[in-house]
Amino acid sequence: SLPLEAAPAGHREMMTATASISLVPRVTPAHPALRVDPRAWGGSGGWRRPRIGRRMDRRSAGDAPKPPADNSDLEPEQRDYTGTLKQYEEVPLVPKKLPAMLFPAEEVLLPGSAQVLHLYEARFLALLDEVTNETGGLFAHVTFLPPAQDETDDGGLRVNQVATLIRVEEVQREEVGAKVTIIGESRMSLRELEEKSQRGYLVGTFVPIPVMQDDGSAAYKPSKTELDEVEALADFIDDAVNDCVALVDKLLDGDGDEKLWDTSDAANEVEWGHGEVGNLKRAMAWIEGPYVTLDMLQVPCSASERDWLRDAVEERVKHSELQLAERLSFACLQVAPASTEADYARLVSCRNVAMSAQHGLMDRLRLGKTLLEEQRSALRAKVALKSAFGAADDAKKDDAN
């Protein structure tokens, strides 16, 4: 067993484990191609964009949510609010064991986000077999930081206490190894990490971090004022995401608004260099899908026996506005097209804050609002620059004629 101990308080809630970095699988470095499964959006092959919190008594533009006091602050002050889930003792937490993979902290995978893994080592292929045949296609995505370079360094890895429950969406067996598409579904709290000695991969003991209920968490019921603020922020984010998709379409010389939210070609977009577009569409489509949480897992069961998307196929999943806002608060933190290294580093910081159980729904929504404001402004500038160059080229052609 690899003993864990809590590290000093911080938004990453780090724990220490004596583990080898060689246990980390290879991850596709670029934004990978995704195979879009139309079952996740009602089986039509296309999908309508989710609209969050559109009420008949829609507020005026003057009532829009106020921006954070400091837009450069990536770690908002903690609030006693929905999603913080302060009183875990009120929720029955049943520990469960799952196979686990370790990833660097910059590869944190939020609920709603996707990743492609290339597995070659025997230990990871053995893990994949167990996940496919025993745990319903689910495993744990655990992140770590490198050892601290000071006197406190004990040679172990600092492991994040909050992990992501992963659903395997697709497995492509290759001549050597396998290519695996995975989707983040919900958060879990890591209790213990140990190496499965016979097969060489890690197994963790986890408890679920409770997801939002229809009217709040088990520990806290939001007021009408707070619900109105959630609705306003969710509406802002929803509009900002739609604007970003439309702006990207202009940059890419797309086919028009009627195809902006058609997810059937998301994988093709990835293949010709604009994977961020497909990932953003996919993450937003995930919002209206069914919850997949650790407490729902009954082992042993194979991935073929446990179809986690069945509810989305048989009928549209019904989430409350509060639940949609919670899922949106994770899904909106995606990579913008043509991002710089600094942009990506900022996004990673935002994602690590969002994963923390120390910050609630309101913090995540405000974080998403700030990030999307920046992404939308940058895309507008790129579109304007493209238009200016296009006009200059047209003028040169006219002069030549």
C-alpha cells in the first residue's frame, strides 16, 4: 500500500504518495481527434445547442452579472455556496476501488472534457482489460505534481486528492497497443492508492464528490437571489460559448450558422488542425447527458453490459437549471482556437481550481465567465485582423485588374 497524507491547504488539495513516474501512460500531446457518438445527443446525428436558464421573465441587459473584482484572480474567494458541499457527513459515502492512472497536473481532465490515450505497456493494457471487463468502462484519472525541490522533498509524488471518474468511450486496438478515447464524468475524492502487484498498475480507493441535486446540495439550499445569479452567469457563459463558435466559424470560412452546432463532423474538424472546435462542441453537448458517478457503479460488470448513455438514447435526460449550471461550469473551461502557451497555462490553472472541492458552483461560473470573456475578445480581434487583411488583398486585386 502507498500511504497518503494530506499536504498543506491549497486549491489543489495535494496529497503525498510514494509512486513511480513510470506509471504514467503516454498521452496524445496535441488536441486529439474525437469520434462523436450521436447517441450522446439523442441519436439524431446532429444536436441542438443547450440553452441554460432561459426563463419567460428574462432579465434585461442591465441586470447582467457583475464581473469579478479582479479578472486576473484565478482562485476566487471561497463562498458558502451550492456545490461547495460542506457537510459530507450528511451524504452516505461508500468507498470503492478503481484502477487508476497518474497524469501530470497540467493534464487535469475536467468532467465533460475528452482525452486520447495511446497505451503500449503491458501494465496499462492489463488495466484496460480490467476496466473493460470488471468496472463497466470506468477508471480514475489522478494528477500529480513533481517532487518539491527543497528540504521537504521526501522523494514521493504529490498527488491531487480530487480525481476524475473516467468513462472509456472508444477503444481502437492497434498492431501495438491501443488508442483509447476517454471522457471525464464526475469528481471523486482519493482515500488510498496502492499498486496491484500482480499486474503492475495502480488501484485507488475513492468516494464520490456529490453532484448537484435538483434544488441544491445535500448540505445547502440556495436562496432565490443566488439562483438568479447562477442563471445570469449561466446565460452569459452560454451566449459567450455560442459567440466563440460563431467567431471560429468565420476564422475557418465555415458553411454558415445552420451547421455551427452539428457535432457529426467534429472529428473531421480535429483532423485538419482545429481540434479545439470539436472539443468545445463535444463538451457543451455533454451538459445535457446523463450523470455518471462512482456511487452508480456495481462491480463486477463489463463495459458492454453497462451502457452509461442509455438514458440519453431512450429519452432526453431531464436536469434542473441548477444541475445544468453545474455541468456547464466544468464544460466551459476548454482550449480556445489559436491559444498561446500563456493562454493554456492560465486555462490549466482555472481547471485545477474548478476541480477543487474547496470552491463551489458560483466560483466556477465566475471563473468560466472571466475566461470566456478573454477568449471571445481574442477571437474577435483575430476575425477583425483577418477581415482587414482580406480587404487589403481585395484592393490589391482590384488595382491589378
